[in-house]
Amino acid sequence: MDVKLNVRSVHFDADQKLIDFIQEKINKLSQYFDKIIDADVYLKLENVSNLENKTVEIRVNIPGNDLFAKKTSKSFEESTDEVTEALRRQIKRHKEKVRG
């Protein structure tokens, strides 16, 4: 099942390939937690003189909570990988708290 994504790119237009990549990564998170309502994704080009200037922020809305992560790296794909990994850890912690 596809998680509903709200993608906003700041100061540039994200191409469909990048949006599909992010969608795929977010969908994988629903393997860990199937009650994800939706996700807000912000793509930003930071300080242009620096190569590590591609920031991805993702806020995942789950019942009773929001999970948030932000990473900056050389590519949006790399940042997305790092953000979804951080969110995966947060989801696991959240599930442990809910169970415990």
C-alpha cells in the first residue's frame, strides 16, 4: 500500500524519479509500522557552494504522534536513505513504547 506523500521542493523542481524513489523508501517503512497516515517531505538545496547541500526532511504522521528526521548530504537519494533509516529506528522505538 502506498503511503500518501506530500512533497515540497524548495528552490527547484524535484523530478519524478526522485519522488518515486522517496515513495518507495517511505512505503518500506510501513513494513515496520502499518498505521502510517501520511508523510510530509521537504527537499531543500542549502548553501550552494558546499557539495553536501541536499537536505531531506520527512515528517511521518502516525496515530497520536509525528516522527521527524532531517539529513543533509551530497545527493537527495543519500539524504533520503539516511532519513528513512532514522525514521525506521524511531518507529521501532515507538512500537516498543506502545507495547511496553
